[in-house]
Amino acid sequence: MTYEELKAKYNGLNVRRRPRYLEDQLQKSCVSWFDLQYPQYRLLLHHSPNGGKRNPVEAAKFKQMGVRAGFPDLILLVPNKVHPFLAIELKAGKNNQQESQRIYEKEFGKIGAKYVVIRSIGEFIKVVNEYLNDV
């Protein structure tokens, strides 16, 4: 296909795809399911907004206020018979944990918290149900 044919086909439309925020979509699905399944614990599932683009002034302010790199995506502040809380790191596709996230996993393990890496809504449902069965 020539450039002219391609141009005619798309009639000047911008065909660049927007980035797919797969982890964001996964997190929204997980939180929606959780809120419906466990409304009594809805206020105890928390997301700390560490990510995203910020201007340097705002980023510095958040850092001074305690935002830390590597903090898990979700924290379920419900103790069960074994763990004081559940920390959940969400990963989409082939993404792996960053070093700062591995450090949090180790630190949480030292205090007996459960830390999991979740890659699907099915995994999230299974982990949360098992965790809350021991409450």
C-alpha cells in the first residue's frame, strides 16, 4: 500500500493508539468486584496514588508527605488469623516487580503481612477469598 492509499484509507484521522493502561483497568475491576463482594470491608481496601505524571513541585511535595516508591497498589487493612494485613501488587502482561517493590515485599514479610503479586481478576478473587476465609 502506498502512502497515498494509506492516507486516503484513514482520511486524515490520527491512527495512533492511546496507551493501554492495563494495570489501571485490572485495578478498577478488582476494586469494583471487592466493593460488591465485601461491602463490609469496602473502606478497608485502600489505594495510595503513588504513580502517574506530576510536575516537579507536586512530586517533591508528595515525597515530603510520605509517598514512597514501590508501595503496593492495594492494601487490605483487615487482619486475619495469620496476617495483620494483605498487600497487593498488580502487574499486567509481562511486567515484573521493580526493586523498590521487592523491598516492600521483604519488609512486609518481616512483620508478618501477606504480600501477593496479582496478574488477573481471577487471581485477585481467589487470593482475597482465601485471605478473608481466615478472618
